[in-house]
Amino acid sequence: MSDRDTVCEALPALLPRLRRMARALAGNAADADDLVQLALERALARADQWRPDGRVDAWVFGILRNAWRDELRARARKQAVFVAEEAGLSVGEAGVERHVEALSVAEAMARLPPEQREAVALVLVEGMRYAEAAHVLGVPEGTVTSRLSRARAALRDWLGQE
């Protein structure tokens, strides 16, 4: 089996995790879907760059993260957004109380600096080990630990939890 085949086989199973990470980074479903699509396109186009000694998920999460950073830089230049958040969200079947709580958490996550939000998304949402997250983020494991500690403290303060 070629490296390209390995990458192609792994991508469908990664979709839910990629979407969660993209949602944590982007803050809304429309931008998250665009981000996942872009990351998948890049992964497929560059499948020959994946190293068999590495994990496909970590490699694709790195692509997703870099694509988001590219988007942030482009937005800063253009001063534009994909879609207004209100245009893409629907309440769904959740009760009002759960919806308000979810919005509060989403708003608190959006207030975190990007570095902390990435660490939270990878470790707390995706369940990656600190070492794996550090590899994806390209930082030492202690930096991930520090970012998570600061993010947890900020989220507790903003969400009024003890």
C-alpha cells in the first residue's frame, strides 16, 4: 500500500475530529466546514509528503491548524469573514437552557488567545495526549501544559465555575 493510499484511507475516520477542531478554532459551523474542506484538499494534494513513521491524524491536524493560521492572516489583510455567525447556526433540538450554555462555552472559547484555544481543542476536546498535541503545535510539551492551565483558569472565571 502506498503512502497516498494510507492517507486516503485514514481521512474519512478523521472527519468528525477535524470538524470539532475546526469548530473550536473558527467558532462557527460555516467557517469550520470550509476549513475542514481546505485541510482535506491540502492533505490529498500533499499525501506524498506524509512520512510513514508519523501518525496521519497528527499530520492532518497540523495541516488544519496551518490552514486556519493562513485564513487568519488573510482576514487581517482583507478585514473580511466567511459568513456572519448568525447565518449558519441553528438551534436544533436542544432545549433553550442547553443552547444558552453551549453559546456561553463557545463565547468563552472564542475569548481565549488562539494558542490556548488550539491546546484546549487538541487535548480536552480531541483527547490527544500532551506529547501528541505538542507535536501538532510544534511546541514543547511544557508549553502545552502551560497553555492548558491558563486556558482552564480563564474558562473557569468566565463561566463562573469554581
